[in-house]
Amino acid sequence: MLPKCLFVKTLFLFTLLLHASSFKSLSQGSISWKEILDQKASWYGTDQANQIAENILLYQKENGGWYKNIDMSKRLTDAEKERLIAEKSNIVGTTLDNDAGFIQMEYLAKVYRETGAPRYKNAALAGLDYLLEAQYENGGWPQYYPLREGYYSHITFNDGAMIQAMNLLREVANYAPLYAFAGKSRRKKSQEAIDKGLEIILGSQIQVNKQLTAWCAQIDREDLRPVQARAYELPSISGSESVGIIQYLMQLEQPDAAVIEAIESAVGWFQKVKLENIRLDRVEKPDLPRGYDLVVVPDADAGPLWARFYEIGTNRPMFVGRDSVVRYALHEIEHERRVGYSYLGPYAKELLESDYPEWKKRMGN
């Protein structure tokens, strides 16, 4: 028999190991905010899924919208819950930016499908009503609603804001099973919203020498001209946001001549402005604030890249720092912007290699 002191010590260590094992198991079974839309359907009926859904309800504001850049999968303390309830009337920061609202509505719809709990359906419907209300009369969407002064009130393609709104509303309008609870009235409103949104898309495609190109990341809400957002986001043709716009147009079941021309012209522009024989390298540099730099290097075997911004009229890639000065090489802007923003990337790779050929085939070409 073990001595009493040794027995107690052994029992204590066994208990620690048991708790550590349990903690590890719980940790491995947790779902991160980035993964919450990618689970099996049955998971959305679990206690963990319901806990996240309850958090989403707490974060939702009185106007049906949400703030951005918040991990709503984390456990909340009682004090945090009380604070969120007290702040529900503070709607000035509700936005379409950075996926705000779109993740939450889809998630709530999935949990409602598995649980049948009316509060999740009602919260998703409130989010849908927020999207419909936020749309300008002419069909565009701002980045923030209620409107905020400055570039936030521009019609915003940047980071997919308007296209995400149209994609979700198209699902509602097209009787997608996940949003079957939306009802006839909201389906009708959703169809009207995406019809007006399509007019904005076609009306804002940039023309150069009477040739259609692609789109700016943000446009004036009245005359649809390209406009500046942040200091380093000048009027330009977008090699990033334009991809999502084309992909949206390609999903239209019966595109008319104007839509087909918009797609073909934009795809032709992307083929024309691709950047070949270069690659973007991350180079470790401990002396720099983030410990690395991004460097453009020659590479004859590299796949094509596209610039985030192209100069209207010349198609020259633009690199703009916080001083709003246009430069034509990535290394010429400050390090903080070089590594803190996406200026170059394979943005149109999937569009040209798979989306466009599949669309042409579907169109019978």
C-alpha cells in the first residue's frame, strides 16, 4: 500500500491529468467564428450552436444590423451580456462591411432549420429587413447604415459589401430552402432590390475610349462615378472587387445583351491587364516593425497576378500609401501599407480559369 502522502500526491496528479484531458477534448471540439458556417447540418441543433446563436442575438442592434469584426462565438460573461442588452439602441456602427450581417443571418437560418426556435427566424428576418432598408432608392448600398459622413455613404463594392447583399437577397427571391421562412412579401421586395442593384452594376461599369472595362471599389451614390474612399483607395479600376461583380452577373439564369456585354468586356479587360513573370515574396526582415517585407521579384514561371488598383485610362497598376500619392511600384510606398493591405494578388485566377469557361459553356459557346 502506498504511504498516505504519496497516495494523495498521486491522486492529485491523476486529477490534474484528467482535467487536462477533458479541457483538451473540449478545446479540440470548439468551433471558431471562421468555421461556423461550414459545419454539418446536424451540428446546428447542438447546445454549442445554440450558445453562439444566442450571442448573435445579443450583438444584434435594434435596427436588425450588426457591428463588424466581432468574434461572436466566444463565451460571454453575465456582465458582457448586460452591456450588450444596454447597447442595443446604439445603431450608428451597423454595417455591411467585412461580412457583418451576412454571416449572422446565414448562421441563424441554419440554427432555425435544425431547432425550429422562432427567435432565430425572427432575428434573421430583422437582418433581412435591415438590408432592404439600407438600400438606396437607385439600387446601391452604402458601407454603413444608418449613413455616416464621408466615404462610408458611397455605394460600396469594396470587400464585397454590395455583392454580398445581392447574393443573399437573390437566395431569398429564388426560394432558396434555407430562407423559405422569408415569406412572399420579403421575397418580392428582395427581387425588386436585386433588380435595382443590377441597374447600378451595369450603370457604373467604367468606360475608357467608349470601351467597357471593370468597376471601381466605390462609386458616387448619385452619378455613379468612381470616387475615393480611404487615403490609399483612390478612384481606379479594381482588379479585386470587380471579380465578385462578374461572378454575380455570371449566375444570372437568363442574362440579357447588356449583362453579356458587361461580362465579356470585363473578362477581356482582366485578360489584358494581368501581370506576368513576377511573384510576390514574403521576405523575413527582423529589423522591420512586423519582421518581414513583401517584395516583387521576377519569375518567368509564376502564375499571373493582378493589381488591386489600375489607373483609369492607362491601366497602369497603382500603389498608393497613406499620403494619397500615386506610385507605380510596390516598394515605393511605406512599409506599413505594403504589408498591411493587399495590393497584388491572383484575384482573377479562378474567374478566368474556371468561372468564365463554365459560363461560356452554359451559354452555349
